[in-house]
Amino acid sequence: MFYGAIVWDPWLIVSQIVCLQCLYYLTLGLFMSILVGTRVSRMSLVYFFDFSALTISTTIGWSVIASFLLSAIAGAGFILYLIERAKKCLDFSATLYIIHLFICIVYGGWPSSFTWWIVNGTCLAVMALLGEWLCIRRELREIPITRYRSSNCLMTNQQGWLCCTSCHYLGGDSGYSL
């Protein structure tokens, strides 16, 4: 896909949002099972979507917070490979967390915990800024040129033509081929 061409493809955008959201929740589930699942007797959706699970007063709460932060870092990597553009990182990160907010509202009501807002706001900033930084690094990488000519590899053939030593003479008027 050429980046200069402005093509609005809603199916691509929707599929990127769905894919990013699914990967985010899969990663969150993985980190929750590692960090929280070892401390509780039974995992449930409470740790994903209930604002009361995000607390700084218990070890389990800190594990949930760490899971969210690690998922935000992984989400930046997903943005690097799914979205690929630095200027779209904030849009897709904000969309992910707005959808997460709606799911939390449906599941457990309006998040009234100050900790929930701080953690999700921080995760949004981490995902957007880290994703943007990673995408900028990729966009600014030097384009590798596999074949180039330098002045010391040029020579003159019998007819006085200047050619590179890697060229092959085909004979006749057909000239040289690379």
C-alpha cells in the first residue's frame, strides 16, 4: 500500500480495530492468567471489566494494574504491525480504550474509581506514545538498496562504452544487461 495515496477503506479500518481489540484482550488474558491467576482461586471477567478490581490496596489489585500496563506495551507492538502509521496510533489507541470503557459500563456500571481512570489513562498514553515512537522508528529507517554502483567498479569496454564490472556484454548492438 502506498502511503501517499489517500484511500478511505472503512472495511480495513473496522478490521484493524477488531483485530487490535481481540489481540489486546488475548494479551490481557495471558498476563492476567500469569499475574492474577496464580493468586486467586478462580479467574473471572471481574478482573477485566469491573472497576473495583483496579485497586492499589491489595496485591491482586497491583497484579491487575501490572497486567493492564503490560498489555498496553504489547498493544503498542500490535499497532506497529497492524496499523503501521505513526499518525494513526493515537486514533486506534483511543478507540480501543473507548470500546473498553463501553464494555466496562455494560458489565459493571460507570467506573467511579479514581484508580481505574488513572490506570486506563496511563495505558492509553503508553500505548499511543510507544506505538507512535515504534512506527516513527520504522518509517525513518533507511531503505536498503541492494545493488549500487561505485566509481571504482566502472570500466571501459572495447567500443569505449562505460560499464560496471557486474554487467555482462551480450554482443552486437543489443548492449549490456544487468
